[in-house]
Amino acid sequence: MNSKQWYEVFFENYSRKYDDEVFTQGTIGECDFIEKEINYDKSLRILDVGCGTGRHTIELTKRGYTVVGIDLSEAQLSLAREKATKENLKIDFQKHNARNLPFDSEFNVAIMLCEAGFPLMETDEMNFEILKSVTKALAPKAKFIFTTLNGLFPLYHSFTDLYNSENEEGNASLNNYSFDLITFRANSIVTFKDDSGNIKTLECNERHYTPSEITWLLNMLDYKKIDICGAKLGAFSRENKLTTEDVEMLVVAEK
């Protein structure tokens, strides 16, 4: 049996601390964007891929949408269910691998935000399996909204400087960062304190994508319209043109 991957270990006991991270604080504005993109149509079924602690799932449910949240981490799902119960919300949270979802043409919208599985996989093929699996879950004329790491950023900037400048005491810190110009994969050492107070160190590996790569991958899955913008934390907008300053890109694809 294979040992667990770094992202599985990372989220084993890192749920409450995760909700305190800088990059998880944009939920309201991000849901505003999603609502606008789907024309405030509450009849649409939404799939939240890599829902984590349920922040987008819960917020959209509070706004009247039917959302199913899936994640690989039982710890994250447990906290998501706990939060939903406190809000008196009945939400279907399910544990699934995003590369092998059990859905077929069941959803009108899929969201996959904040590196929710894609692009954390070990190979490009495995990342593509996530896109394929989510696409299979979508009905005709559905919309797929996701963010992923912008390959243009590390060509111009030190990711370590950015990460550490945003880091708050007690949150995860990044060290020994390196970026492979051939594979566009970033290697780093992440140190963090889990929910039990234990300090852990993991070797991480993530894939950065160029806009042309994302467009090509989605074209292969027969998406008819693909728009790529800069992903501003809590302020998603089609007006934000993607630049080398954007750590993440925001992708809106329509079948």
C-alpha cells in the first residue's frame, strides 16, 4: 500500500487552523462572484469540489442554493458538517476522490476554489483526471468555475517572499522553495502547527499552469467558452486581467 501523499497528511488534522489562514478569508466576495456568474438562479445544482471545511458550500447554501460538497479529507468534512449544524443547515457533504467522482451529468455548476485538489496531484495526468471527473459530473451547458496556480507568477517573483510576507504567527510557513522551469512544478517545505498543537514539516509539490495549458486542457474536454482572469482574494471579477502579479488564475468554462 502506498504511503499517503503530502496533501493527505497536511489535511489530516488541520481544519480549524486552516480556517484562520490568510487565503481562506475571501469567501463572501467569492460567493458574490459565483452568484453573479450563475445569474442568481437558485434552481441550479452546485458541486463544490475540494470543499474543505465547507466555507463556500455553507455560504451558498445560506443564500438559498442546493450545494453538494466533496472532499478527500475526513477531518475537513467533519468540521464542515459541524459548522453546517451550528447554522441549522442541512448540507450533503460526501467523501470522494476528485479524480473519481460518482456523479454523471447531475450538476449545473461546479466550483473548485483555493487549490481544491487541482493542481496538487503528483502528475499532470492525475490533475487532468480531476478536470475530466468534474466535467463528467456536469450537465450540458453547465459552468465550471475554478482557481489554479498561475505559472506566470514564479517566473517573475519569489514565491517564498510573498508567502512569508502574508504569513501570520501560528499559520503555515513556506521554506526551501524551488521552481522547475521544465515541469512548472514547485517544490517547498511547509511547516505548520496542526489542530492538536503538533508542529509538522512536509515536502510539498504543486503544479503551476500557464493560461494556454488550461485552455488546451479544457478544449480537450469540449468546453465551448473559456475565460481566464486574475484571482484576487475575495474579489473575483472578470475585470481583473491575468498578469504576472497574480499568484492564482480564475477560470470560468462553459460546456
